[in-house]
Amino acid sequence: MICQHALSLLDDFLDNELASSTAAEVKSHLDDCTTCRQAYDESRRLKELLKQTRNRDPGQDYWLETSQLILARTVQGSEPEQPYAMRETTSDPKGSFVQALVSLAASLVILVSALIVGMNQNHAPDATTRGGPVLFGSSVDQQLNAGYYIITEDERQRLAKGMLLLGPPGLLGHIGGLTQLRIVITAEHQ
Amino acid sequence: MNKTIPELVEDFVKGDEAAFTELVSRFQKKIYTLAHHFLGNHLDADEVVQETFVRVYKKREDLKDVNYFSTFLVRIATNYAIDLLRKRKGHRSISEDTASLPGEVQLDLSRRVTTPSQMFERKRLMDEINRALDLLPPKQRLTAVLHDIEGYSKPEIAEIFNCPQATVRSNLHIARMKLRKILRPRLRLKEQK
Ligand SMILES: [Zn+2]
């Protein structure tokens, strides 16, 4: 068997789809030819590697919720025209375009408010300049384009501290008024 | 008491809603896993799962042969997933911060991986595999995912794509060749250990 022929049969050999006599010929070639042997070893390892990839199971709650959403859109027929049901839980941060716009508008409101507060506070002149852009981070465009959030580690930490208003979940809670806003700004300053 | 899949499908096509509910719960995981491997993230996989079953429900009259349900389902799912991928301009939207998302792909190695450095290494390897898959055109990527990750046979894939088996073989061959080329340092490195 020549190399070209052996190589052309490698996939089938790997998948155990050759007649036993042909498989024996390929095997004997692989025993003698280091070049083909290397190609075979790489293919075999690739196949093993791919076979080992697993998704993490999103969990029983996810499966239950998903089947309920599907049933609501089919047998129960409550949302016949809605193209892909959005979830309300915060564990699923995909926002719709409308939600993103609401988020954007709310961020603007807070930004303007922050500037007003900042003008009235001499002891924290730096806070507003740092506080302003934080509201947007760098990801609003990405949110609108990709439909989900890509956040940096820094943004994630600020998000956790309540300093970055990234999306709809919990957003309205942050628009409680200027008192809350001051806490947000000074918290960053410390 | 437990009905077989063909029995459930027969009831579903006749309009039995409980049968549809049961089919959703039996097949949603399969569709999710496939979509996640193909699209690379939880949110898109979630969308594929929902849309697939809504479409299956609407198209149930088209299902002439009850034994054909799985193929029917996977075909609808893969068509939707390919459309979604085209919307994403061919790139899977792999989130930078997947650790907090539910469907993160990981390597299930038979050896126990416990130390942080082993976990880091495993994550890096998985990222490399994902990036390599990302470089393949949709049909090749899907063929590799279906065959080498999900374990579908070539005749099954030919049925799903409604194409000759020769096409499946050639797509798989090219996909593997490209993946091997991209991942070569990794595939050789492993040999030395
Ligand atoms: Zn050779």
C-alpha cells in the first residue's frame, strides 16, 4: 500500500468502517511508515479530544422553565407571534433591543443626575468624571449588536458593587433618586 | 406505562398535547447540547431549543413517518442554528466570561482534574478547540460536531442534511484535516507526555 492510498483511508480506519482485510493493510502500513503513523496519531488524538468535550448541564430549573416557555408558545398558544421568549430571571442576561434602549435611556438619566450632584459637591470633584463613563462601560454597542453582554473583569467587579448599570435586571432599583446615587458615587470614591 | 418515542410522536401528530410535552422533555437536552457545541454559547443554544420545538409543533402535519421524528427535529434545529450563525457573521458568540453562564463547555477527561493549574490548562485546551471549530465554515463545523462530538453516524448526518453520504464524508474529512492543522502543536505535545 502506498502512502497516498493509506492516507485516503485514514478516516474510515479511524471510524472502524473498513473491511477487515483493508483495515489490516492500513494497519501494516502504519506500522512501517512513520509519516502516515504521525498523521494517524494526530487524527486519533483529535477525535478523542472532540469526544471528550461536554456542555455543563444548565440544571433542572432550566429544563423545566424551557419546556414551560415552549408550551406557552405552542399548545397554550398564549404568545403565537412572539419570536423567542425572553426569560425574566437574572441568570439569563440576554436583553431585547427594547430593554437595551430602556437601559440606555435610564443610564442617561443617571448620568445627567450624577453631573448635577457632582456640581453641588466640592469635596468629590473627581467622582462624576469617573462615575459617568462607568454607567456605560464599553459594552453598550456590543450589547446592542450581539444581544448579550461582554464585560471585562473590571466591569464585572463594578457591576457587583452597583456602580455599573449594565442591563435591565435590577436596573429600576437603582433609579431610586439622588440619595441612592450619592451612595453609589461616594462608594466608588473610597 | 412509558410510551415509546414512535407512540408519542403518533399521539402528538394526532393533536395530543401531553405527548408533545413529553417529547419536549425527552429531546430538549439533545438539541441544547448540539446547538451549544455548534454555536458556542448558552444563549444561542437556548434560542435554538425554543425555536426548534415551536417549529416542530407548527410543522407536525409534515411528519409522515413517526420513526423519522429525531431526524426531523435535528434537521429543524440545525437549519435554525445555521441561520443564527449567519446572523452572527459566521462566528460563534463565545462569551469572554463564560464561567457564570449555565452551559459552559468543558473537557470531560477520564482523569480527575483537581488542581487549579490543571483546571486552567483544561480551560485553555477547550478554548483552543472552540477557536479551531470557529474557523470552519458552518457545514463542516456542524458535520464535525454531529459526528465527532455528538456521535451521529454518517448515514444519519446525510439524512439530517438531506445530502449524499459522500458529501458528509468529504465535509468530515476536510473539517478534521483543518482542525488537525490548527491544533497540531497541541496534538503533538500530548504525545511527548
Ligand atoms: Zn505512509
